[in-house]
Amino acid sequence: MSDLLKIENVSYQYDGKYRALNNVSVSFAEGELVAVLGSNGAGKSTFFLCCNGVLKLQSGKIVYNGVELKGNKKDTFTLRQAVGLVFQDPDSQIIAGTVESEVSFGPLNLELSKEEVEKRVEESLVQMDILRYRDYAPHYLSGGEKKRVSIADILAMQPSIILLDEPTASLDPQNTDALEHILLALNESGITIILSTHDVNFAYRIANRAIVFADGEIIADANVDEVFSQEDTLKKAGLKKPLLYEAFEHIQKAGLCKRSEKKPRTIEEFAWLMGDADALA
């Protein structure tokens, strides 16, 4: 797969003192679903803000779809349209008085026709299953519903990549499951999904690739199974293995597994590997 977004030798310091990113280089292909992992202060959020153009690069470069973006107004606009960012706290992103006006804000700034704006808003609300809330004030909605509104905001811009900073923060299990299905569906439609999370169990279920940050640097970038097998990497990044991953390791060591396939990502896969023939039916 060809690279859709390339970050090359990017460093970033706050106030010229605290180095949040140190010579970071990474690329993302179309249709990937990637988890970005690391402890607080590892550089994940700063990385996302640079990828989206919220923070202007101090060094290094960004290449989108084969074209280097110089950081001028036009290129920054192109980057923000192509790479949507969903913040951890929806309240920091939502600004309008109704859901419909909130989701229409971005497309209106693209100077699209009224008909095209209405079409994009309708499609985004339907995708997020919040069409019934179009006339509601966003601040009256639940945390999970606000999260859907913030994603609809980005979808209406028709991005190629969506960055999500701690998407499961403050969500209950039911809303986390709903969000997981939404992200998988968006990824199936061809959108590249890159999510930053502390929830290793969520990351292991949903992502195929994991990137690990520590002290502003990328210390691992590989398939999720490979990353979670690297004891030294996990220790350096302050991460734990996903529960299913670790449990299955113990079961394999005890010789209790009836099948020897790859490690399970979901409870259904776990049950099937343990001999429940109906688990994946």
C-alpha cells in the first residue's frame, strides 16, 4: 500500500524547553486502523496536533498523498480537511447551538453549495445514528451522543484520515461497544482510523497495527500481536498486556488450549479457541 500520510523527522518543543516530540517519523496507508499507545506525557496528543496542523511544525515535514505540505495557510487548510481530529473531550470541540448547525459548520467553511452542505450533514448524522437529535442542543446530550456528534463533525468534511484522541474516555461499556462498531464501519468504508488510547483491551480488539510512544519518541511500530509480545517495550512505555492476550498466554503455557491458532482478540474468539464450537457461529 502507498503512503497516504507521512510524518518525517518531526520534533516539537513547548516554550522552547519541554520536548514533546523528538525526531518522529512514521507513515500511514489508506484504510489502516492503527492504535497509538503510551503513558501520559509520552507525546501522543502533540503528535496528533501536528498531524492535523493545529500545531505548526518546528522541524521536519508532513507529506500528504505524495505532496509535501509547507505549513502555509492553503496547505494547513488542505491538511485539516483531509485529516480530521476528534478531541478527547467533545465539549472542547462542539461550539454550535444545535447538532445540525454544529455538523454543518465545517462544510459551510468549505464554501460548498447549500444543497451539498445539507447532503453532507444528513449523511453524517445518519452514519452516526443521531439524525433524531438534529434539532437538539448538543450540551443536553449524553457523553456517548456528544462523541458521535464530534465524529459527525469530522465526517461532514469527508476526510481521508480520522484521528481520535482517547475516544473511549468517560464512555460506559455500552457506548464503548457502540463506538467500536462505528469505527470499524468507517474503516471498512475506506477511511484510515488512527486512535490514541490508554485502553489496551480496546486497542487490541480493534486495531491491526500499534505504535508505541515513550518520552516523545516512537519505540515500537508493528502488528498489535508483535507489539504486545515485547516485554521491554511495554515496560518502558508503562503499558500492560491486554487481558485476553495475557490470559491466553497462561492457558497455552498450561497446555489447556484445544486449538493453537493466533491469540484471540475478542471474547468470542477466546471461547472458540477454548473449544466452544458455537462461539463464532
